[in-house]
Amino acid sequence: MQSYGYKKFNKIFSLCLLVQLSAFCFAAANYSTKEFDSIRQELSIQKNKNSKDYIKTKEKLEKFLTKHEINYSDSFRIQDIERLICEQKYDIALWELSELIENNTELSKAYELTADIYTINYKNQKRALEYYKASIQCDKENLSAVYKLAKLYFRENKNVLGIEYLKHIVKKTDNKGLLQEIENLVQNGITPADNFEANNLYEILGLIYVKLNKVQDSYGAFDKAINENNNDIYLKYYFGDLLFENKEDDNALIVYDSILKQNPYDSQIRATKAKILAKKGEILSADKEYMTILDQYPNSNQAKYGIYKLYENKLSIDKILEKINHNKPNYKPTVKEYMAFAKLLEELNDYTGADNCRYYANKLQEASKPKPKPAPALKNKTTKKKIEEERTKKQPILKEKLELEQEKKEEQIIKPPKEQPKEEVHSEVSKNAKKYPQYQVILDKYLSIENKDASIYIAIANTYKLMEDPYNALKNYKKALKLAPQNSDIYYNIGLTYMELNSNETAKSYLNKSISLNNDNTKAKKLLAFVDQKLVTKLLNKAYSAYENKRYVEAFDTLNEGLKTYPDNAQIYYYRALVCDAMNRNAAQIIDLQKAIELDPSFYMAYYQLGKAYEKINDERSALVIYEKFLSIEPEEKELIKEVQKKVLILGKKYY
């Protein structure tokens, strides 16, 4: 890693612009660029846009554009500005850019190109910095501007900020050319000032190698990064998981042990370690890890299932449950506990284990019942035969009964009328017929049709909905579904009806089916997102209630369960981070906040809490970077802004 000089900066910068110029070559064939540029040169000199000369010149430009039929679109202007920059006609380019910015069009690119000019020609790094930041604020995915801003920070010896922006790019892009350019920059263009910077630069190299499929090279880079800063626990998480995914089990165990030394309460890492040990055949060591989790978190389903998998072919289910509940003296599983464990196994798709649990539950239940008097012996074989025939006859009836019971479960949320109207009768009257007589007329018309197809049942259901009669609406939607089981819209309508009745879980199952049948069903996707948000809000309220009452383990478990269903929800990670903070699990808190920010880069409260978390572990450099990012996304809370601004001033004096 060498010093990053100004000449190298300009060289790379100019090359980028020359590549962009190739797209513009077509334009010069239809008109004189010299005359075009001359008119705009006049405009760039005149500062007062309200003056007669400026207005007259602007009219001249309009006539020129009309005469040569130039499509003066925003995209054309951007291409033309890139040509002007390469031809070093900076004043004209700046005039064009000011027009775009004033018209609020192509803002991100306009700000970026303005910054380019201030970097190359005017050598005004402060102004360039402002414009690059403005470009990124308009479009956080403008990685070209992010990269240029990072290089500018390195040139200004603000390596900490430059490193953070490089890390952002590497995480976002899959462009091999850009990744290789950043690799070259890190290896040959940056001199780290201390271990903190060296740690982060090696981490960036490791991330690049992963994306370039140089997995073995990434191991070396991550190992060097950890050697530079052995306290970088979140890098250890990433490195450990990378080793685990690539079946480097022995090396993964070394990293996981290092993490657990720093944070012995991390159940996820301990469980992964146990899985590796089990795979290696070290059953007692794996058992010890799972038992440690259960000592720390008695309700950990992950540890319970881990113990079960260790011994499922070695011990009976009652003995396994005794091991899981080893802290309870004289423990013997009850029927209720067998059934609860059966439910857990079923949720994890272990249906054989679930059936086994239910078998033990039934066996225990039968043993506890008083023994019935023996039934009189059957008189002859003919009687036995008759009983078998009767049983065979009843089987379809029982099956139909089970299906009806399932339908009733779905409809428990609705109170059906006391007297259900007869089906398929023309005179069927809705409970709200008097309230909506005009819809009852339409309903009667549809009901009078003898051979109803799916579309007729849908029409009947829609009419019931208009009459505020959701029970009958659902009933008819389901009739339509039997006739057209592949119709995505019917599933959508059933989901919508359940959602309106506040049965969100049932609604979600129908909406998922709707989308599985038609992935282009946008309305189903939007409604599912809305339902998911309602369910997440309910989950967060439950967790926050436990958190406020200092039931931290309960809050943590609730949020953990939520992440199984919503693994990409930033809010759940944020609230779990708050719980980790209350439990003094600093490393886990930082990881959750980083994940929340990764999922939602505009989540300013996550930045604020992450800055505080870094301060708590005395990593003030990282805190400073995060606080600056917090301010850059313009949060709404004025008091928080003032607080963070003070922190940035104090920390900035130490590190800038």
C-alpha cells in the first residue's frame, strides 16, 4: 500500500471521462458543434439571466436547436456535457449543468459532473466534495459518484471516510471491472495510518475476493484484517460464516471460539459451532454447547432442536426431553410438553419426530385414564365383518367432516347468521338486504342462474362484499375456487376479505398462493406487503411491551421468531439491537444495527444507535464515521441533530 498521489488521481479520473465520451460521437455529424458551443459560451459569460442580452442569446440558441432538429433532451445534454468536459470547455459545461440543476432534472449525474469539473479544472476540493455528497443524496445507488468521493477523501487524507465509502461500493456492486480497480487502489494507492485503517482495507480486499470467486485469497485477507484488529467481532462473524459455508470446519471453529471468548452469550454462533462438532462426530462437545445455550436461554428452540437431532436415533423422545430440561429436578415430560415439542418439530418440517412425540403423548394420556370394562366378545365372524363394512362406509364421510372442520377454522373470525340461508335458491336474501336493496336485486339475478361457473360465483361474492356480508362472500369465493383452482385473482380476493376481517395470517396464506400462481399479480404483492407490515407491527408491539417491562429474554425470543418469517425487515433487527443493548450484548447489538442499515440505508435512528454502540466499546473512529452518515441523511429530530453535531466536533478534533 503506497501513497495516493494527485497525478494518479487525475489519470484515473480522465480515463473514466474518455470512456464516457465514446457514446457522444454520433452527435457531431448533423451540425456544427463549434457554432453550438459558441452560442452557449456567450450564455455562460452572462451572469444576469434577466438581462436583454441573455434573453436574446437564449432565443438564438432555441433557433439553432430548431433549425438543426436537435433533440435537446436531458440524456442528450448529459452526453454533450461529458464531451465538453473532455474538450476542456468547462464554462459551457457548468452553464449546462446549472440549467439541469435549476430544472431539477438528472440531478445526481448533474451534481457528479459539476464535482468532476471542480476537481479537474478549478482544483476546489471543498466544492467538489459538496457536489459529490449532493449527488449521492439524490441517488444512493450512484456508485460512480460514491467512488469519486471516496478517492477525494483519500486525497484529502481522510482515509476513514474513504474506506467507509469503498466498503459501501464493494457491498453493492458486482461489476468485476470496478471491483478490480478498487482492489488495485487498495493494494497500491492507500497507506493506512494505523491498525484500524489496515483492518478495514484488508476487509475490503476480502469482500472483493469473495465477489471475484477468489475464495482462498479472501481467507488470507480476512485473516490479516483480524490480526490488525482482533476486537473486530463483526468481521469474525462474516469470516466464520464464510468458512462454514465453504466447509472449512476446523478454521471456522477457531474463529467461532474467538467470537465466543468476546461474547459468550451469542447463541447463534454457539449453535453453529455445535452443528460443526456434531458433523465431526464430537457428540459430547456438541451437547455441551447446546446445554450452555439452554442454561443461558431456557426457551431456545434452536438448542432444543439441536439436542433432539444429536440423540434422535440414540435415545427415546422422553429421554431427549429430560436432557433438554436437565435443570428441572425430577423432571418427567407431560402430555402438554410432548404436544408442544411435536408442534416445534412440525414447524421445522420434522413430521416423523412430531408423530413420535404425539405417540408418546397419547400413550401417556391412555395410561392416565381409568381402565374401561372389557367389551363383550363378538359372537361370530359375521359380526366382525359387518363392523368392517360399516367402518369402510364411514371413511369418506369422516374425510368430508375433516375438510368442513378446516373451513370452519378459517371462518371462526366471522359470526355467521343464526339461520343460514339455503344454497342455490333464487330467493336467498342477504342479512343486509334492506340496507342495500339495489344490490339484492343484482344478487337475485346471479343466484337464479342454474349452471353457475367460477365467474358467476365471483360475481355473487363481489355483490355480497358490496352488501357488507363477508361470510357469504368468502363462501362463494371458495365455490369459485373449486371450479377454478389455478385462478390467482380468486386467491387474492379471499386474502383481501380475510385481511378486511383482521385475520391477517389466513390472508397471508391466500395471498402467497395467489402470487405463486401468477408472479405478475402486482396487487397481490402490494396487499401482501401491507399485511406483512401489519403482522410485523403486531410483533414489534409484543416485543416492545416485554422490553419495557424488562422481560428481555422474552422480547429477544419474540424478535428471533419474527426474523424467521421476515429475515429482511430492518425494524426487527433494530429492536433486537435495543434488546441486546439492555442485555449488555454489545457485539450482537452492533451486528443487528449494521444489518438494519444494510436493509434500509435511510434508517437514521439505526445510525444514531450504532454510533452510541461504537462509543460504548471505545471505538470512537467508527462512531465518528457513523455519526457523519447520520447527519448526511438529514434526520428530522432537531435535538438529535444537535447532539450528534457536538459529538462530531469533539471526535473530529481527535481524528482529522
